[in-house]
Amino acid sequence: MPSEANTGFPKPLGANKESTLEELLGRVADLDVEALGSLYDQFAPKLMGLLLRILSSKSEAESVLQEIFLRLWKEAPGIARTKGSAAAWLVLTARHAAIQRLRARRAGRARPAQMSHTQGRTKEEKRADKSAAPSHREHKPQERLSPRYESQTLSFLAASPHLWMPRPEDIALVDARLGLLQRALNQMPKPQRRALEFAVFDAYTESEIAAQLAEPLGRVTAGLRAAITFLRHRQHAVLGTWTADI
Amino acid sequence: MDCRHLENIYELFLLGALSHEDSLQLLEHLSQGCDHCLERLKEAARTVYLLSLAAKPVSPGPKAKADLLRLVKNK
């Protein structure tokens, strides 16, 4: 099996933009507040959309958004040393911070800071939360307690970014062909897509998804793995990254 | 657990959707420094990035950026 699966990439259209991101990250590592502001301008709407989809609360989403950029400010030197994609770090770290909150909420173990944040909201903020939350959330199955809201994955992501962070040029390639890739997502069989969305945006594990869908665990795990295979193949086709062992 | 059994679970691991037992087995394998799996992990992170961007962008509140930069300057 190859260790360099992505060699021979066509030059990504967004390469210049992504190298700029890494330059900005370097400047943030040097405590450049203006560079942090530039990264915020580029990523805040994407991250806010993701956080809001997961948390269904505008005030909580903004709280996590701030938490992520404060972490970036503090951890930028270490992140820059990995030579990985700043965009991927922001998106994956934001997602995991949000699912950590969602799982804590389900477990009824919200942190004190989070509770006071919620309690301190004005009527206007609460109204904004309600109007900002995607309507499908109102009809979702009842959230239930999750005993493991801090998983091995969260610890791993926080402790070992050098192991999982994709290369900047790989993420630039995804950004350059995002429209095509999103279209591929829509081509996925609906039951598989539904199960995958439970994992991506609702922080459910395989067994929790099976419970939510009232389906046997074996069927759900097989469906999720098939969904991943489908996505991998579509990505390789769109990005032109097929290799001999696939 | 060898690489063949891991092929379709890296993404689920990064999503936090794997069972406790499967996650531990994957981490144990990764700790052995398998080059193929570490490369697949990066590919899986790219997929999670793509999946995450399926959410529609939303602008944060008008004060959010100013609040952040004020906090940073005061640190």
C-alpha cells in the first residue's frame, strides 16, 4: 500500500489562497492580531454554519466560535509546526468542540461556564437562537443521554494534530472542487446519507444511530461503512487521486 | 486488527462515531506507526472537512469579531 497516496495531484486552483492561510497562521503564531482577524473573516461564516447546525443555538455557537479562535491564538505555534492545513484544523477542531458540548448537554453535565452563558441570555438572544436554529431540529428524535461525551477521538485530535492534519495542498484541492464534491454527497443513497448526517451533525455513535433509526446495529454499521466507501471513491474520481491499490 | 479491517473506519473514528472498543483498537494500531494508516487518517480528515462544510455558512453576530480581538489584545 502506498504511503504517499496523493502524489501526482493536479495543481489545485486554491493553492495560493491556502498558502496565504498558512502564512496567516505563521503570523498568528507571532502574535499578530490583524492576521487572526483575517483568518476569522475567512472562516467564521463556515464555522458558524457548522456550529449552529450541531448546537441549534446561536449564542452557544458563537461561544464555541470564540473558544476556537482563542485556542488558535494560543496554539498557533504548535499548529504551524505540523505543516498541516490551518483550514482543516479550524473545521475539525470546531466540530469536535461542538459535539463535546452537545454530548455534555445530553449527559446533563453542562459545564458551569456554559450554564451561566445560557442563563445570562436576554429575551432577544433567546429569540435569535430560536429563529436561527434549522427547522429540522424541531422534529428530531428526542435527544438522549450519552455516557461517553468525551471520547478517545476528542483526546486524540487535541493531542496529536501532527498525525491527522491533512496537507494544505490537499485541502486546497477540496476547496477548489467543493461544488462537485458536494454534488457527490447528494448522490449518496438516502438511508446512508441520513445515517452519516446523524454522525456528522448530531454527534451520535453507531449504536446511538441504530437506536435513533430503530434499526439493527449491524445494518447501520454496514450502511455507514458503505457511505464512507462511496464518498472515498467519489472524492478520488473528482480530485483525480486514484491509486493502484483502490 | 490489521489495515484491511480498518479501511472504512478512519472517517468514523474522526467523527467520533465508532464504538469505544473499535476506537481503542484503531488507536493501538496507529500507535505502532503504520505509514499506510497514518496516510489514510489524513485522507479521512479531508473527508470530515468536506462533510462538515455541507452546513450552510452563517454570519456570526456583528460584535463577535470585536469581542474576540478585544479578548486577545487583553491577554
